[in-house]
Amino acid sequence: MQGMSAAAGETPRHTALIVDDSRTGRRIVTTLLTFLGFCVVEAVNGAEALCALEGRAFDLITIDRNLDGEDGVDLVRQLRAHPSCGEEPRIMALTGHIGSEHSNAFFEAGADAYLAKPFTVRELSEIVTALGFDTVLNGVPQIDAA
């Protein structure tokens, strides 16, 4: 499990857990969410994600579909059933899998949002805002996430 990241000199408004087995994928989402005002913890798989929940509350959890032999949809179900998680954190699927069968699977498991890769920081910001978080885009580079 990776440590917390936050924008230098700013107090993060929210906390996020990024679950993705791709180091590059985690770093991109961490960077973008940090720009949007989140303090971020990274996990490479479901076991690390569940461990991160012990003694810590998150406002947002992002989950990839393929987690090195694990299914992100199954992890959403586990998180929603976890006593320290339940319905409280918002869960967003960030995945390269496109199509209603993938998004429907995440929503049926309890996810609140779905965003297909690649995405822009503006698209991520719009969904995060729609989930009820206040975000700031001032000075954020307009890059795409792969």
C-alpha cells in the first residue's frame, strides 16, 4: 500500500483510495485527484484496499476492473459489505472496459459512478463534482489519463 499524497501547501478537503494494479494508472489518478483537492492512498489489490479501511475513512474509492487476477466488481461488493465502509464512501469505477455490461455490473455491485479510460481531468472533475465533492480546477494541466 502506498502512502498519502496531497498537493503541496494545501489542506486536502477529501480523502480517496485508489485501487489499481497498474502503477502508472495509480499515479495518474493520484495526481489528478490531488489537483482536485484530495489526499490519496493507493492500493494495488483488494487485500490492500480492505486493509486500508482499517482505522481510516475515505470519502471516495476508485476501482479498476482488472486487479491482477481479481475482479473490481467483486471488490465493490466486498467494500459495500465491509462494516467500516457500507454506503458512506462514494465508489467510482475507473476502467478501460467500455460498454453497458461493464458499467451495469459495477452499478449493480454498488458503485456510484463509472468512467472509462482514457479520460480527461475535466471529465473526472465533473463526475467527482456530481458525486457531491467540491473540486478546484484552477491551474490543473489539461492532460488525458490512459
